[in-house]
Amino acid sequence: MYQRIDNPKSISESEIQEFLAQGGRVVVQYSSYGFSEADLEKLNNLAFEHDANFEIRFYGFYGEEFDGAVLKKIPLVKSLSIDCMHNATNLEYLKTLKYLSEFNIGVFESKQKDLLSLVNLEQLRVLSIGETRTNSIDLSCLSQCLNLVDLAVIGQSKNIDVISNLVGLKSLTLSRIKKGVQLDFVNDLPNLQHLSIMLGGRESIESLNLPMLKELRLVRVRGLSELGKLSRFQQLNKLHVEDQIKLISIDFSNASTLQEIKIINCKSLIELKGVENVSSLYQLRVYQTAVEHEKFTNMDFSKSLKIFGFYTSKTRVDNEIKELLSARGYFEMEQDYIESLENDSE
């Protein structure tokens, strides 16, 4: 459960506490100085009483600068976002936040190369570093993030290889990283389970070898034409590939652990080699590719496959494919399959 409270005129502590008590996450966010010191005091008290599922967010502040001195009023915050902003001042007050465990920073016009040195990094578990105009933030301070499990880096690459020291990292998102920046440092992350590479550019990810990886997302990476054999990711169970116009073939040979495959808008893709032999495959969705649909949808797949969708964007053809797959016993949506199991058990 997730609740976002945008620019509240007043803080209802009881409602927030009730939602958090049910296991939900609450974000109280402001896009301008529409809060009072009394509001900040209430937010600080809520932060004291709850864990990082209670987040305070400052965003936008369109036409004005965000003054980091505000942070003095919420010293007990555990989850904080300062993002989608052009300018911010007095960010040195980040040092006063001794209990911060989740932090998201995105100030586009920031010229502070040492921005991360202003943050108490040692206890952080979740960190997102946004794009700036110059993308000159020094990432070397990340070596202090000994407890980090989830990291997102957008645009920044100065000393990016220091990420290799974050051996406890389980989830990594790399977005808008330039083509010339090598990503081999990722191979030094023994516990990495989730990797997303988005935007930016590179021709291949064949050099990546992550035996513990469970989920791989590749979205709109300019020039990407080679994934290599997916079998090298020995525990991979989810693959999402989207908007990769240079990709011609994906090799699923011996990728026996894959359970979910989503291929979206890869218009040059003609081959999903060996996908019919993936023994654990449960869900397969293929949308707008050059794969020949008549042959592909009539192939014999593993008996584990239950959810199967194939789309060309041509309504008549897609309806025919849907009827064919349904006649073969496949479900288009997972919810339909779950409901069928429930009906069978009654």
C-alpha cells in the first residue's frame, strides 16, 4: 500500500499513523513553501515514531530555490527526497540528519561536486543520485556506504567504479550513463540481484557476469545490439527488454531459471533463440518485434508456460493471435490464470 499526500494544508497525524500501522508507505510532499514550522514539527515527530516507510519529500519549487535550512526542523527524518528541482541552497544541513536511511537527491543546476560528502552515508540503505546539468558529482564518497542495498545513479559517472566496493548491494539502477563509461565494475558485486540499465548508450552487455542476478531490465539503451548468452546469469528469473531498436537476437539457450520474459518495442528483433526450451518459463510477453508471429505462437513451449501474450499493434492480427493462444490453453493476463485456479479449487 502506498499513499502520497501532496501539499497538505494540515497534517493529520492519526490518519498517517493508521495507514503506516497497516504496513503501508506514506509520502508527505511539498512543491513550495506551503508548510509551517508547526507542520515540520509534526512531520519530525512522525519520523521519530516510524521507520523509513514514512517519507518526507520536497520537489519542484518551481520559480524559487529550495532552502536546505528547512532540514534543521526535521532532524529525525529517516526517508527524505529532495528531487525534481532546478536549484537548492544550504544543502550542508544534510549533515544534521543523523538517522537518514533512505535518500533521494535530484537538483539539476547543482554545481556541488562534493554533494555526497554533505550526507551521513554510513547508515544509508537506499540512495538515488539524480542527473545534473554538468553531471560532475564525485561518487568516490560512495565507498562509505557500507550498509547500502539499493542504489540508483542517473547521469553521474565520476569515479563510478567505486560502486564495486559496495559488496552488500542487492539492487542497482544505472540511467543515462555515457557509452564510454565501462560497467565491468558491476561484476564485483557478489550479492547483486536486480540490475536496471536505462537510457545512455552502449553496444553490448556481454561482459557482465552476475551469478546471483535475479532480475535484469534493459530500457532504451542507445545502440545496444548484443546481450550475450543469458545462461551466464545462473539465477536469472525475470528479463525485461524495451525500446532496443538495434537488437536482432536474444539467446535463451540453457537459461533454465527464467520465469518471466517481457520484450517490448524491439522492432528489429527477429529471433528469441531457445526460448521454447526454457523449462521454468511461466510468463512470456512479446510486443512489437520482427518475430514471425505465425511460427512463434505455434511453437511447443515448456509446460510451465501459463501467461502468453504476443502483439503486433495490428488489431485484427492481434485478435487472431489472442484466440489462437487461448485455444492452446494460455492466459493473456496473470489475474485470469489466478482466477481459473481459484474456480478449479471450489
